[in-house]
Amino acid sequence: MNEITLDTRLAKHTISRHIYGHFAEHLGRCIYEGIWVGEDSSIPNVRGIRSDVVEALRKIRVPVLRWPGGCFADEYHWMDGIGPREQRPTMINTHWGGVVENNHFGTHEFMDLCEQLGCEPYICGNVGSGTVQEMSQWVEYITFDGISPMANLRRANGREKPWRLKYFGVGNENWGCGGHMRAEYYADLYRRYALYARNYGDNRLYRIACGPRNDDYHWTEVLMEQAGSDRWPGGPYMDGLALHYYTSVRRLPDGSREGSATQFDEAGWIEIIAKGLTMEELVRRHSTIMDKYDPQKKVALIVDEWGTWYAVEPGTHPRFLYQQNTMRDALVAATTLDIFNRHCERVHMANIAQMVNVLQAMILTQGEKILLTPTYHVFALYTVHHDATHVPVDIQSERYELGDYSIPALSASASVNQEGVLHITLSNANPRKAMPVTLYVRGLPVRQAQGQVLRSDAMQAHNTFEQPNAVSPQPFQEIQLAGETVTVHMPPMSVVALALRE
Ligand code: AHR
């Protein structure tokens, strides 16, 4: 019943490593404490950036990092975050708790973080409360090599050479916290702001427009029509359109969410996993609209905010969005990444929210301690797909059903890398039932197989600062080879990564 059929000879499109991208906002303890501790901290750091976090993130080969927001981006004035730190003005972070932002982590520190991580920067500019000139000057400051007011200012601040900057977002959620705009109005603003975000020297910006929230297909229609097609001289004016979709039980009027990250029953388990799977329909339907205006797929769908969103942990600041992370989050991560892999022809980047201490984080910190979440471990297992060639999979799955929900228990995606190794990631969403899965592999005579599994005995299993390795990957032995057939025995609620070789 549970069968996967694939043929490596049908491998065609590249799974961009940027699908495995991340997002770090000036929100709660993500930047401050989670990443930036300052040079004088007793926590080991390199130029103020904590070393344990960088070391852990390097292992999952972070390909791209989006910053400074989020809602924060449309209130951020980048000039406040350059120059001697003690002289930088403070501001109020109105979106995220009204706390004081001291601007100690600014452009130079962000670029340093990206260099330490070995990833590409993705900067989101301010459309909501910023000017065209301010955005234009930020790009000049970062990327211009010649003599100009902004390049000279950068040099005065200690950086002689420009940085390379490819990914640039023109506003964030401009339908909401980024300005409450209508699609028609934002589309015109986008065209104007994007024009003045210039290419200097051989630096080529990849301009990303604010895209829809969830199933707002009108937004996609208008943006693609007005700026995403080549019917305009010099068009399309964008390289990417950014979709946002969060998985949650229920959104409350103040923007917060219901439901605990760790206290839930099986109804709460299946509800969140089923809602996570909605990403498939969103990607498909937004892509269909994009196909209409951009049949050559010049414009990418960029899912630059996604992940689970629950009520905050008891006793923590309601606007700091600090939540724990269980096996349920691991399943959402695995099934969502499978969806992106399958749609890699249109989806070129995705950025999970957020990197440290906020929402579906990779890492949680407490003082000098850190822990890696089950979601981190899924990202680790899935590194094998970075820039590999996607192999389409046909999946026959039994249903997993409870209450109003009925979902396929099995999810999977596959890719083949340059050495000819076939990697298949699979997950079993059923928390009560193990699942034998038969894989029919064509095009590769499989003689060797290795696997790793992320599993637990409880749906609510998670890592704590006392028990940081309660949920972590283990070698997976339940694999049998017989000619073109590979059989695996998936434990309940598990994520498995297989490497198959000739
Ligand atoms: O990731 C948290 C917030 O969610 C972001 O700031 C915003 O863009 C979205 O609504």
C-alpha cells in the first residue's frame, strides 16, 4: 500500500540550496542574545557574534539569511545601524514589544554574520516608512566600489571594499504591517522603489517583491500582471515574489496565536501537520497564476516566511514569540521541505521563521547554553538535497485520519547529486503506527543503502537545556535491498533520510 516509485533518469530541475534558507529578525531574543552578544560578553564570540550558534548553523550549511525583518524591516532605518556602536541612536521596536533597540547589530554586523556562516545575505528594505532615497542609498552603501557619498561613508566606517549583495526585498508584508496597502498601490510603489535599488559595477540585485499572505490570489494576480511579466519594457521588474504562510491552530485578533507548542493531544498533532500540508495547495495555485504571466518561469516563488506559530512559552514576553519545538514541528518541517523540493522549478528560495529563539527556531538559547531543536535536525538530514537534481516521486500512501482530518501518512522527496548518489527523505506522520514502505527505484542499480532516522516515543518530545539530545538523529537500519526494490520500515512519527548508491 505504501509505495514510492521513481526513476533517476527523469531527474531534471535543480533543488536550489536556498530552499533551505533562514530568517533572523530584530524580534525578541533572535538577534540580541541568540546571535549577537557583543564583544565584551563572557559567551565566546567572534566580533560580538556568538560562536556556538555559528558553529551549529555551519553544520546545516545555511545557504541564505534574510534580515532585518519581517515587520521590523518597514520601520528600520539602516543609517541608525552604522558607525561607532556607542553613538548609534536607539529606537523603539514598536512591532515587537515596544522594547528599545540599540542598533548595535546593523549592516556591518549582519554582513559579518553572513561571512561567518558562509551564506548569502538577503536584505529586506523599508517601503512602509522609508523613502526611495533611503533604500537606494542602502544599496549604494553596500555595493558601490567607486567614489560616492555612500561608498565613502562605508569606508569611513571601516569597510573599504563593497560587499556582494544579491537578494534584496522591496518591503515586507506591505498588505499588513508594512503599510496596509492594496495590491494595486503596492505594485506601483514596488516598481518605483525597485528601479532605484541599482546594480553597481558587476553586482546584480535579485529583486524580491512582497507577495501574498496565504491564499490571497488577487495579490499575486496584480503583482504578476503589473510587475512580473515581460509585457512591460525591460520587464519583468522582479526576480521573485514572496509568499508568507504560517502553520497555526488559530490566529487571534491581536496577531498572537492559540495552542501550546508542547501541550497537545493527537487532535492537536494532526491539525498542525494537516495545516502545514496546505503549503502544497498554496504553492500550486500561486504558481498557476505566475505561469499565466510568466510562462518561462523567470520569476521565482520565494516563500520567505514559513513555519509553525503557537502561543508563547508560559512566562515569556507575549511579543517575543519564543516557543518550544517538538517532533510535531519536525514533521511540519520535513513535509514542507518535501513540498518545496517537488516544486523546485518555481520555488527557488524559502526562509523558515526564525533562526534562533523565535517561532520554529533551529536553536534555542538560555544564557551561555544552547540546544538544537528537532527542526534543526530535519534541516541537517535534508542538506543532501542542496543543489542536487530533483527526482520526481510517485507516492501511494495510506491515510492517517482523526476527527475532521485525513492526510497521507507518507511524504517524500528525492534528488540525485553529482556523485550519482540518490537521496530520499521520507516521513511518517502517523504517531501510532509503523509503516512499511516499498520503493521501486529505476535507473540506479542500488547495491548500498544507508539511513538516518529522527524519531521519538512521544508526540510532544523535545530537547531541553537539561536534556538537549532527547530528540536527535540515529542510524537507521530498517532497510532491505532486493534488486530494484528497497523496503524500509518507518517507525511511527518519524523522518528518515536514505542514501542509495550503486
Ligand atoms: O516572523 C514574525 C512576523 O510574521 C514577521 O515579522 C512578519 O513578516 C510576519 O507577520
